[in-house]
Amino acid sequence: MLDTVKFKPIPAPVAWRGDELEKSDEWIYVLTADELSELETVGSRFLDEDPDLRTVQAQDYPLPVCTPAIAAWGEALDRGRGFVLVRGLRCNRYSNALSASIYFVLGLHLGQPMRQNEVGDMVQHIRATSDKKYMTASSLRIRDGLTYHSDSSDVVSLLCLHPAMEGGESSLVSPATLYNEVLARRPDLVSLLFEPWHFDWRQQDPDAPANTYTSPMLSYVDGVFSAYLGNAIIRRAQDMYPEIPRLTAEQVELMDLIDAICLEPGVALHMDFRQGDMQWVLNYAALHNRKAFKDAPEPELRRHLLRLWLKRDTPRPLVPNFGRHVVKGRGETRGQEVPLEKQRFHITQAAIPRIDWGY
């Protein structure tokens, strides 16, 4: 628990800097020809059989050739730097449905897919439909840049079906490095990281049953460091919901300091998404953001990513009610069935972007 932290620096590999990692490509895994062949074969079978996404299991679609690589990715997520970029899917040769099928099968082997909204979607599309600014519309539907944050799962993953015409780079920051910097610069603020904060929920998901949920920013249990940060979402909750406690001056100072450190040269690792790239990130170990981008005028050439949220099968000790703990598993509901017209529980449906949610 908190009293075991004693506010000491967190060491590598969890604490890392972008200017150090960019000197090598050890965080990039390039699929082999044999791995690609297996993924394409198994993905095609998955697409043909079109199983229920709520119940299908990894053992239904084994990947023996890819198993060593998947195990290495999981090790990097759970006990390494917290992320891996997997390169080489030939999405330019696939239909979007086949790309989504291969991606979902890989996700099954890295964890249990999770619902990403209250209508039960397990595959989310990131495709801009407006030029609204961040925090005025769903981040899934805009071209504006985002701030550093954690997503609402153990693992967040992105598959690039098509990159932007210009911009849209993904950036990662180690929250352990942020913690170390706060500890060195403002030790008087460190304890606030372990206290509950109010995060906006309603604006993230219009179907949410409450306006906010609470979580500490950091957890340290049994020697395991975990983070859940999203300063923009905390600030938006302050603007939207007058019933929640107001931030103190010290809390504002802490958030401002974290935001500033994230933007300091060398702290973040920046990466361009190529078509077929898959980014797998452990939310507890890496924050992510996206730079603003420009789309091509042709609809078929516009930036289009798929997103998975996964629950890792590897147990992780956390303080109670940590992160967006209100998210349900893929087979769970809040007592109400998803309306038939909103159901997307098969990959042939899930591979098609929604036009009735998140706009």
C-alpha cells in the first residue's frame, strides 16, 4: 500500500525516456513471413466463421507459430517498458473485415477484449468526421491533437488501416518517469498522486450511468507501480459538474507540472503509424497522445484506425477502485440488453464504422 512506497524513484525498465529509446528499434517487432502466413490463414477462418465476439476464446483460434512472439510482447507489457509496436500486417492487401479479424484474434491471445462503450462495442473505429477541437467532441471523431492520458483498460491497442495524409503521430510517455520528476522537483506534491480524483465519464460515453468516477493517479502495491492519468478529463469534470469537489491550488499545480514535463524535449517517444502497424500499450505503464492531422480529400484515403481494449490475464495488484474501474467486461451488462439495432457482436458488423454513436 501507499506507506510501502516511501516516495523513492522508480527504476528502469518501467521508467524510460523517449530520447533514449529512439536510439534503437528494440521496441519494434517486425512480423516474419511464417507469422504473417499464420495470421492471414487464421484471420480468414475467423472472418468466415464470424463467431460471437462476446464469447469467442483464444483457444478457438490457436496461433502456434506466433505464440513465442505474443509471449514476448506480453512480457514487454507486464514487466518491461509497457508497450510494443508490431509492424508488417499487409492491410493494403486485405479487406477491412479481414484486417479486423486478424487484429481481434491477436487481441484474444493478449487478453480478454472489453466493452468500449455502453452499447457493447469491442472494436472501435477512430475516423475523423469533423474539425471540432479536443474536448468539444469525441476524440474518436476529430482531427485535433490529444493530450497525454490513459485509456480505460489494462491494454489499449491501435491498428492503422490507413495513416493520415499529414500528422497524426502517436507519442508515449512513461508515467514512472513523470513520478520521478515530480518527486525530484516538488516532493511536497507527490502524495496527491495517490489520492482520489474525479474523472469525467459522461462526456467520454453519453450512455454512462453517472457523470464521473473517481480514481487515484498512481497505485503502488506489492512493489508494482501503476498509473492512470488524464488531466484534461479531470479538468473537464470540473467545468461540467459543479457538484464535485473543487480542485485545490496544490492539485492544479501538480497537474500543470505533469503537463509541462510531458512536453519537455526527450521525455516522450514519438512514432509514425504506417499502414498495418499495431501498437500495444499497457495503460498502467505508458501514457499516450496523438498529434493533430490532416486528411486526404478522398474518403478511402483518410486516417482510419481500429482500437481494442483488453483485460490482461496476468494478475496485477492495484489499490481498490483504480482507473476507470466502472468499465464492464465484454459479456457484462448493467442489467439492460443492448438494443438489437445497436448490436455489433460479430466481426462482419464490427468492421464497419458506426454512424450512430460518438458523433
